[in-house]
Amino acid sequence: MLRDVLFVLVLIGSAAGPAAAQMAPDVHLPRVDLGVTQLIYRYENASGQERWSPAGLAVSVTRNVTDRVGLGFQAARTARALSALAGPRLNSGFFYGSERDPIPGRFFLELLAGAAVRGVDGATRPAVQTGAGVDLLIAPSHGVSLRWELAYHTASGDPADRSNYRFMIGVLFGPRIPR
């Protein structure tokens, strides 16, 4: 499981270098951006079978320290747990995929830590999430981006659902191209 996540992180990280050659200097990055995503996660049910559930929502706030580094905060709710996490987020900076591409995008990596509360027993446990994704600026002048993220979440000492993959797709509000 963890090997798959590391592969995705390396894959996205290796694409960020060539992207830096095609930077989009016209994108304004505000001090804070807000993301709201549908959380689709993998879990193991009582009989031991792996299942995917779209019953989740994540809200993230990033305090952009520079155009490449930010401090991310995320609150996520699934049918089975609630988590609150914070940590560093590294961005590639916005770039254009080619000379003809009208939509700038950026890659990001994050490492978040905090706490998770499982709904069944209500115990609070330490949690860690590592993730990678992309933001595509779909409404440039209005500051609306499409966010895709793949993450691996684990809660220490949780007897059930200790770790799971999370796929998040939603919107990001903040980065924009001034008119």
C-alpha cells in the first residue's frame, strides 16, 4: 500500500521539474486559499473485504508562505471517522503545460499530522496523511481551480481501518489571474 503511494509521489515529483521551465508568472497566489473536496476512501469492512466509499468531505485551508511553500490545515469527515491535520505543503508553482495551453496548473506534495476520532469507539488517535495532487486553474479570473489529490491516511493504534487510501476531487478558491 505505502509503496503505491510513494510511487505516485515520485511520479508527480519528477514531473514538477520540467514544469518549472514553463512558469505562469501572471497567476496571483493569495495569502490563504480554501479547498473543498469530495473524499472517496478505501476501508476494510467487518468481514475483511476492501471497499470504496464516496461518503466523505474534506475542507482544507492553506496559508501560502511563498509561491512554493505553504502551511496546510485539513478537516475531513468520513462515515467512520473525523480527522484534523496540519503540516507543510510544497507546490511546483503554476505553469502552462505547453505554449498553447490556456489553463495553468501546479503540482503539490503534502505531509500532514494531527488527530483522528473513529466513530465506533470515539477514541482519539494520532494520525498522519501524505498526499500528492494537482490544481488546475479552470476559472482564472474568478480564482476557481479544480483539485485532484491522492493521499494515504493512517491512524496510529486504531484496531480497524488503521490505514486507507483517499482520493479527493473538488474545488480550490484563491489562486487567480488578475483581469
